[in-house]
Amino acid sequence: MTKGILLFCFNTVETQYHRILERCIPLIKKNLKLEITVVTNFETYKLLKPLGFVNYKFIDPEKGNTKLGKEWNNVDRHMAYELSPYDTTLVMDIDYFPFTDNLLQLMDSKYDFLISKEVHDLTGRDTFQPRRWSMIDMVWATVFVFRKGPKAKRIFDTIKYIKKYYTYFNDMYRVYAKNFRNDYLFAMALEQVNGFINYDTIPMRLATLPPFCKVVEFTEKGIAWKYDDQINYTVDQDVHVLDKEVANV
């Protein structure tokens, strides 16, 4: 049984995502020690500094999606099943920084597909309340694990189908956001595949730093950030950083 991590990284006009990837991969190698495959395009790849042994798969990202008026190349995660060379795959956002080995326990679970439904706002302000913006619970496609087999294949086939008719399903589930989001796409597919009953989820809340927090320090042990006139930090805790300026710290 092969195990590994699948990452997606595509630069945009506004954001140099390859620099965020350069932060993420050393932490994966230090703490998770799993083989890594990066899905990217050549334009992004040629800007990367040497990162040691990493597999690369080149595709042309699907264009046209935006977030807050900016280009957002996040549409290709539905292909994770085919793109992954592993039997068991951990898919992560490149701005999810594994400062611990906690995610390793998910790789040996008996479940065919696990994804997180909840996050923890590190500012303590309870910023994230996605249930207000749709009639279904949103999941966080920031981190998910799948084991290749009939069930995972069925989930990804459903993900592809819903993506094809995303506008219809987005309206049906009364999702407020009209741009494409993997979080809602995966939530819709899991609702459909599991017959509108509870499905398997990661039993922890993903520690998340809201986009209005500016990261001021980044080390191999953790991060420090500023919000208004306050400075705070985390040490030895995995964290999802939504401020894309982390690439420039």
C-alpha cells in the first residue's frame, strides 16, 4: 500500500503560490515524511527553487474562477483520484502548514474518504460560520484523505458530475456564493453519495487563521501574526493560513 501527499499549485497574476509551496514542502518532509506529488503547470514550476525529491504532474489549470475579483485557480481538485499515484492519498492546500505529524494518523484509518467539517478560528472571534450561507453543511476541502477503491471512486465520479452542473446544484442547495468552491462541491457530492445522511469526517477542527490576520514571522516551529494592535503566535500546531501574503514573509 503506497501512501503520499497530493498538492495543487498554480500561480495567478496576483499571487505567487509557488512561494507558499516552498514554505509547505519542507514542513511536510520534516514532520510527515511522506512522498509528495505536486500538480502544477510549467509556468509555475519554472519559478520554484530546488525542493529535493518531489514528483510533479503538469496540467493546464481550468481558468475562469475568481474570488473577491481576483483570479483563483482552484478548480482542478476533482481530478485528485486520477492524478494521485498513491493507494492512500492526503490532499492538502499548500497554505495548510503541518507543524506536527498529527495528519499521519489519518493515513492508517479504516475509512475510504475523510474530510473536515469544522474549523477553529485562531483569533477566537468565530469568524467562520458557513452554515449561514447554504442549506447544507459546508466541508473544508483544505485537508482530505481518500483510499482508492469503489467508494472513493464513486465519490469522485459524483464530484465530477456535480461540477459539470455546478450552477444548478449551487442553486438547489441555496449556496450564497456564486463562484466555484471545492468546499461546497465536495459537500454536495458527499450528501448525494451518502443518501443525505451523516458521512465520515476528520475528528478535529482545522486551526485556521482568517485572511484579515497578517503573518509577521514564519519559522519551522510555528507562526506569529498581527491583527489590529495585537500580536499572537502558535508553536507546534498545524495551521491553515488564509492570508496569501504569507508567501512574502
